[in-house]
Amino acid sequence: MTATGLHPRFVLLLCFISTAACNTFAFTEEPSDRGGRADGYCSRVLRAQSNRKEGNSEFRLRVEGDPESYHPGSTYRVTVTAASPSYFRGFTLIAMKDGAEGDKDEDYAGNFQIIDEEETQFMTNCPPAVTESTPRRRTSIQVFWTAPPSGSGCVFLKASIVQKRIIYFQDEGLLTKKLCEKESLYGDTTDKPLLDCCACGTAKYRVTFYGNWSEKIHPKDYPRRANHWSAIIGASHSKNYVLWEYGGFASEGVKQVAELGSPVKMEEEIRQKGDEVLTVIKMKAQWPAWQPLNVRAAPSAEFSVDRTRHLMSFLTMLGPSPDWNVGLSAEDLCTKECGWVQKVVQDLIPWDAGTDSGVSYESPNKPSVPQEKIRPLTSLDHPQSPFYDPEGGAITPVARVMVERIARKGEQCNIVPDNVDDIVADIAQEEKEEDDTPETCIYSNWSPWSACSSATCEKGKRMRQRMLKAQLDLSVPCPHTQDFEPCMGPGCSDEDASTCMMSEWITWSPCSVSCGAGTRSRERYVKQFPDDGSICTLPTEETENCVVNEECSPSSCLVTEWGEWDVCSATCGLGMKRRERMVKMPPADGSICGAEVLEVEKCMMPECHTIPCLLTPWSDWSDCSVTCGKGLRTRQRMLKSPVELGECTEELEQVEKCMLPECPIDCVMTEWSEWSECNKSCGKGHTIRTRMVMLEPQFGGDPCPEAIQRKKCKIRKCNRGQGNSDEKKRRKEQREKRRSKQGRAEGNSEHPGCRMRPWSSWTECTKICGGGIQERLMTVKQKIKTAQLSSCKDRKEIRACNVHPC
């Protein structure tokens, strides 16, 4: 490399871009006798004397999440960007150990992984470096970088940029990033498997999975209804077996976990590895994905490791999702000091199995063709991704896993002293007492014990809780959901001075023979010696007989011990369960192994029809659907019992009628009549119009408005001299008109065939004030045979009355 850190490949690229650029630089090559990779090409030193700028802020190298340190073996997204309106045509990116010269293979740290082959490629004559595929204008590039193993020290990620005739290479600044190895909090662990483990004996661990994928922490597009973690599947295994790894391809078992949440195929693959696997790790699925720990305890499982099978891997699906998972890959529990790691705690981000191309939780199935490599999800994958962040920030972890050593067995190589709690077989579980819980009561697991209420040696108490999930027989009462026991503060003992406290038994050892009858043993440890100094007489080891193969003949085969029984195929009623074992060695005479490798038996779950629904109390009734009169109201309750117990047929909502005070009814009137004639033939008079009440107001409705209106009218002026005579004359004419009209009416009533009775008297007014109505009738007295039916009928007249206000 040059003083500026440029490679010849890089300078040749610059000449390819612009001939003038080559004339701008003067190159001096220093010979080197040290042999490096690619015939020493990476170690050649070229000095560029040109328009090289220091401290420019247009370009930036960034590691996703902006970490200050790296976790050995972890994969990070590395980007090189140009601030608008700047751009660059070419680049070189390399990762070197602190203080290295670049002339040896060991000087380079970690490995780059190409994301887009059209944009980036490995440098032909210097494989550790990454450069552009084609020279063109660009504003950003990105690659993956996998950090080196533990013990590699600090690493420098360096980028050089070509823009026109200017080369930017910063040993200190925005184009150089220094990352140092993150210190382990719980002893030395290696993120890449040790070639050989030097630890002695065996160790037992408990792995606990804490999922924190919730709507509160990951709100974007969070699937409220179907969120869950699939059943966890994994194993402790040797370095010759890989369950999954970044940069590798998912097996069929991994694919089924990633896409379907099914661990069956994965477990089959694990068990087929025979002696490469020591323990199969299994934990139940979690529906929903997150619940408080006081409601649902975090799932855990125990497993063992030994010198050859000292790695631990597991995975679980984030559901629903295209093919997203979390897990550990080849976590090494063997230390460099020939001991066993005491504790590992790691936050988990989701990774893509490479079998489905969906970008969101509930994307439709879209198989990846061809299949892609396993890679970690990042915040820049796709704008529709629930983890998308345009700034490229780190993804908030969706889970945390804790691996704790709970026991060591056999002679240990290292002499690091253990405390008492470190050597017990199970520090989280006390000796189990007899459980008198009725079979008809289904509970959750007990929560961990709370802290003691006393911080001194005075007696106090501590509590644990469990949740009643279902009561199968309502006539049988279910015991309490809280449990209390006496306790004392730290350093105090509530036990008798001569009491010897023991750990739980460690799992049985393998059978002493590979064929026929033998023995196996198990051990436990003294958790606390008697306070009075007496000797603990309780046994710490026990043995029992075991049979591996009943026949030991040339035609017999060697098989493993039976695995654990699968869960029952039915959640209620009669179902089936199965267990398997593997053929470790076929018969010596070449015949077919006759040993059974599969066992199936019936299993009985609670009867389906006897499982009632566990429901919340009814909510309060809702408000009536109307503000007056008749309406509806509702109330709801929710299902609390698990879905696994069967379908619930109880109603979750009730509707009933509700009655409020009658709605007010307003007064309804007819339309106004026509205005009457003026009541004066000359001078000032008035005319009126009326309307009638069709519906009286009720229940506080609006009252009736006026039923009669008056307005002034004026026909013509009256003459003063002839006023009296004209008035008398007018009245006389009106009387004659009325007689004539009455006569005609009577004549008409008799002609052409109807004789009418006189008008009846006016009825009483319907109101004493405010405007009422009166009516009178004229009925047919006699009908002539030749008369038409339509010309002979009763008549009715209506008039307003009592129109004065009330």
C-alpha cells in the first residue's frame, strides 16, 4: 500500500476513468521481499502526489448503528456515501488490524460480503479489498462486513474515493472508522468455534429466551392478532455440524421453521447427525409473542456440552413473517483456559433465511428463486419493512437470550473455584413438593419467588404466583393462585442447623455398554452444608440398570437411547404421541437392523366438550343507541383461556332493547287558506286567512303557532256626501244577493234531482282561544230517480273561530 493507502488496482482504475488523471500523478513503487497474498500485490507501496485533500466532509464511511466496538463474528452493514450534490466514480474499501502494514494475510480483519454485484466486487489482485464493478457516477455503496474472531483487537475500516482527478483517503476522519472488540461481561467466549476444546468433563446449561417483540417497542405494522414465537429448536453439537450460519444457505429444516414455524423437519435433521449432537434443545411456542413475566414465565430448556460437542445453536420464527428468525449460531461455551463459560447474554435481531422475498410481516408468499444466503435484517432493506429507518440506524433487538451454567460434572481441567450456586444442578428450582392440584384445574407455571420481605435475619415471607387458565369441572374448586413461604434476609438460614441442602439430580449418564444390559448413573451436589458442621449423609450419586440392545449378536445393531416424547397430537380428547431413536451402527453381518426406531402411543387430553371458556366479566352496558324512545344497547366480554384448549362457543357480545322517555312530538298544521275578500266595499278594511291543527303537540313538543292571520285592505275611497245612502244601498244589494243565492241553492238542490235540507247550526268551536274551527252540514233530503249520483251528496262548511290569543 502507499502512504495514502491506495492500491495499484485503484490507480489503474483512475487512469481508466481519465487519461489526464494519470498525468497528474507521479508514482513511485517500492520493492518488497515480503510475500503476501496475490503475489504481494496488496503490499505494494504506491505514493500519489496530486490534488489529494485531507479532512473533506463530503464523503463518509459509516457502520450501521454507529457502534463504537464490534462483537466478534457479528455482521454489520458498511456504507460509503456522498453528500448532495457530490458524487464519486470509484472507491476502495479495506479492513485492517491496528498497526498492520497489509503485507501478510493476518493483517486483514474480518470478511466483506458483496450485496450488489453490479455495484461492487472484490479487487482482482487483492481479494481482501472491495472496489466498484464499473466506473460511473454514484452517491453511495454498501457491503456487509463480518467482524473477526475474538482476540483480534482493534480494526480500521478505511475507504478511498475517486472524484474526477481528486483522491480522498483519510487516515483520520469521516472515511476511516476504528472499531475495537467488545469486552465480554461473563468470561471469555469465542464467536467462531475453537478448532479444539481443551475443557474436561461436562457442563450443564440452562438457556432462557426473553422475547420483547411487542407493539410498544416495534409499533410499525405490528401484527396484533397473530403475533407469536414458534417452537424453539436447537442443539448442542460439534464443529462438524452447522444448524445455520450467516452467509450459508438454509436447510429444509431451517426453511420450515422460518416459513411455517414447524420444528419437526429441523429436529429430524438434528437427530440424524448422531454423535455430532449431544442434546436436542426444545421449547414451546409462545402465543402471543409478548406477555409480562408475572403472567407468563420465559421459556427455558437445559442442555449439556462436552469436549467435542461444545457449541450451541438454536432458532425460532418471528411470526407472522416471510422467513424471519432469531437465534444463536455455533455459540462456543468452551474457554481458552480449558473451562466452561459461566454466562452468556446476547440481544437478538431478526435474520432472513433467504427462502422468501417478502418485505413485511404479512407479505404474501413469494419464494426466493434462486434461494438466497442467510443474512441479518437491516434498517435499510426496504421502505415497507417494519424495521425500516431512512437514517440507517440499528434495529432495536426483538429478543434476548441468556445461557447460564448450572452444573459441572466430572474432573475439571481448570482450578478456578466455583461458588456454591455455580455447581448446583438447578439454581432456579427448589426441591419439588407433592402437588395436590386437581386434574380439572389448568394453571400456568409458577412464577419465580419474589424477594424476601425481610432484609434481616428476622422472619419474613416471599410469594410466587400462577394463573388459572381453565376450570374443567366447575363443581371441583381450584386451589389458590398465590403461594407463600417463610424466609429470611441474605446470609440467614431458615433451615435447621443440621439440614443438608442438595441440588436437583443431573440427567442420567449414557449406558455403560453399547449392547445388552448395563448401568447408568447420575449425580447431585451439596448445595449447602449443615450449619452445625456435621457431615452431609444424603447420597450424591445413584445408579440403575439400563438396556441398550437386548440382543448382542452379529445381526444386532447399535441404536441411541429414545428421545423425548413429542407433544400430544390433540389439544383435547384422544391423540397420539411419538418418540424416536437413531441407528448408530448397523449389524456387523450386513443385515437389516431389526430394532424399532419409532414408538407411537396414545395420549389422553381433557375431554373437548368439558373444557369451558375462561371469560372476563361482562363489561358495563353501552349507552342506548337513541336519545329518546326505543333503541338497543350492548355489552361485551373477552376470551381468556388459551386457544389450545379448544374452540369457545360462548357468546362474547349481548344486545338488549332499551327505552328512554318518549320523543317530543311537535304541533302539525295544515297549509294556509287563500286570503278572503276585503270586508269593506270602500275605504279601509281587512282580509283574513286561516289554517287548522292536524296534530296536537305531545311530550313537550313545540306548541302550535297561530291559526289565523289578518292584513289590511283598501278597495277605494268612499264619497262623504253619498256615504250613508251608498252604504245603505250596498247593504241592500248584498241582502238581495244572499237571498238570490240561497234561492238558487235551494233551486239547485231540487234541480236536477236533489232536494236538500237547510244548513245545520254551527258546531261549538274546537278551542276557546288561540284559533279553533267550526263546521256545519247540509244533507240530502230527497233524491229523484233520474238524478245523477254525483250531483246529489251531503255538503260541509268549515270556518275559523276564537282566533284571539290565549
